[in-house]
Amino acid sequence: MRLSDLRGRHVAVWGAGREGRAAVTAIAAHGPAGLVVVDDSANFLTLPWDGPLAAAATLVTGEEGFERLAAADVVVRSPGVPNTHPWMVELRRRSVPVTQGSALWMADHADRTVGVTGSKGKSTTSSLISHLLTAMDRPNVFGGNIGVPLLDLPEAELYVLELSSYQCSDLTDSPRVAVVTALFPEHLDAHGGEREYYRDKLNLIAHGPHAVVVNGADPRLAAELGDRAAVRAGSPDTTHVATGPDGTQWFHLRDTPLFPRAVLPLVGRHNEGNLCVALAVLDALGVDVVTRRDSLAVAVAEFQGLAHRLTEIADPSGLTFVDDTLATSPYAAIHAIDAYEGRPLTVIVGGADRGLDYSPLRAHLAGREITVIGVPDSGPRIVEALSGLPSVRTELADDLVAAVGLSRKLTPAGGVVLLSPAAPSYGRFRNFEHRSEVFAQAVADTAR
């Protein structure tokens, strides 16, 4: 289904946040017979619905919202609306067509798009791909889950998109190059279970992409792919890290050394894998990675990383504060913790409680000396999951600001305070950017 297919039809947009607002603006321009927006989760964080948006679509809240959805010819849901929502279940039972703005956009732009998803690494990998393509004289527009909604993107010859499992689930067109960085259990409450989550995630590659590039080092992803044709980055037959000509670790394309690992400014082995995937995507798009390796090395060295992924905040105390608010699962937090191995470490965890299993985090921290501070809502449950580990000190704080203050008291000089929540931001924050803002402000306010 394309945006142009909505002309003359009654359309209900479900969700009044960033994605819903973009959908209303885009759909209104195509002349629907009727347009309404339904917000069933309005709270103190909800932005006002006024101006051109209110002129384009009436806002409906409360129980009346379902009747407006059920009466529509097409429902365009925001990515935050889960498959398990009771209204979604009933709409499917009634065979009401449901799509998303991401799917509407992709139907018109798939052949010009690199789409990146994954349980871990999709933000950094998509940013790297966009950055390196620009350096290789391949201008592109970057957007998706990490930034601008797809329906707000300007016209361009090439797009690089970060796509969440929610955005992938309703796609009926795959991007030209479909990229998957990792798979592990995430967002199970929204998808209905582990199998359903993997199905929705891998829907990105289910509709005829020209090329599929994956992280070949991820065992669960390998199991889900089976013998499907794909470029498996990290393998010797494509981009990988191995001993180079000077005896140190280098990035390679097959047998050819490209540049030293030390060129990449990002910490952690997982970021080596992210760059291997990004380089494999450039290769799939026809960039001569070997001939242009010197220019690529310069571009890699200049890559600043994401504002909310292992971003260090300067502090006069000598402590290193690190914003890793995009780490919304225990597996993501594990990678972040490993990046600071060997330094005294305090980790702030907790956020929206999706009922995740935190036993993998417990197993990873067994025998490691570390301080963990839990904040609402899931923080107390995470702390409980770590109880009994002799080298893990656990504390609870009333909120993120209090946790920052407590971390200053508990972290030894020269240590690291890492916000890697292992949980999403919604519920107490507008979005992940808001959680980062609160963290950075708390660091500034408590500095001495």
C-alpha cells in the first residue's frame, strides 16, 4: 500500500507522537475522504494537538478511539502501538487493514534505501553506513527510528534508515540492501513472544531485497537465517578483523588489509563488528573499498559515534560519566559494561519494565566487581536478579537524578559511571533523548 492509495479513503492514524504527526501531515496531502487521529495513551507527557495538525485531523481520545479505528478503511498505527494491544487484536479479527507510515514510505522508496535493524548495534551501524557513504561521495539522507520519521524525510537519491522491530513488522517491501546486526530476545511484551519478535524483525528481509548483509558472528541470527543467502560480515570471505601487516589487529576485506583497528575511535569489540557490517554494505553498494581504503580510514577516524551510545561526558571530578541510554536490553548493557573492563564501574539500570529476563546479566556479572544502582520502574527487579553475587554491590535510587548523586559517592576516583539502563525510557520520559537530557543535567548539577 502506498500513500497515494489513501486518496478518497477514510483513514485513522493511531498515535499522536512524532510518528503519528508525520503520518497525519503526509496523508492529508493525498486527499483522504476523512482523517482522524486516535490517542489512547494521553498523559502529562503528551504534546498539544493544535495548529495545522488539528485542522487536518480531529483528535479522539479514550474508548471512543477504538470505534473510530474500527470504522476506518485503513488504520495507520505508530510504531509504539504493539501487536499485542487488545485493540490491535480486535482490528485484525475484524480484518481492518492496518499499516504504518514506515511501510507506506518504503513502498515508494525501497529501491533507494539501505535499511538496518537488529536487537543491538543498529543505531551505530546505520550511522556508520551513512557517514562512510557520504565520505565516499555517495550523499544520502539518514533517518528512521533514531531520528526523523520516514514520512518527514526529504526526497533523495539514497537513504540510510535505522528501523525498529515495530517498524519492520508491517513492511510489505524490503529495502534494496537489508541489514541485520544481531538477534536476542527484546520487546517480547509488544510482539507476543520470542518467535514473534524474530519474525517481525526479520520481516525486513522477507520481501525481495537485492542484498542481505548480516553480522556473521551472531549465533542466534545465524540460526534464524539458516542457509539463506547473505553477506556474513566478520567472516574471512568478506569484511573482518584479523592480524595486519604490522602485527596488530586490522580491518580486512577478504585477504586485503584495509586499515588498523586503532583507527576506529569507538570502544568495545561489538563496535568492531558494527564497522565490519558497515564496510560490507558499502561493498554491496559497489563502493571500491580496497581502492578507497585510505579515505575510508580517515572517515572512520572522524566518526563521532551516537549522542546516546557510550557517549562520555566531561566531569571535573575525574570520574567518567557515560550516556548509553540507547541500551534498552540486558544484552546491550552487557556490551557497554565490557567496553569499560578494567576500570572501577558503577552502572545505573532501570526504566520501563517489559518483564525481560535479567538472568543473562546476572551470569555475566558473576565474579565481577561492580556497583549497580537501580531506578524505577524495572530497577528494583534488576537489582533483585543480581542479589547474592558476592562482588556486585547493589543500591536503589528514587529516580535518575538521585542515582547520579549516589553514584558520585560510590564510585572510586578515576572510575566510570555508566547509564546503560537495560530498559526503555517511556513511561517516565518522553523518549530516549529526554532521558539523556535528564542524565546530562544531573551530572552538571552535581559536579563540584
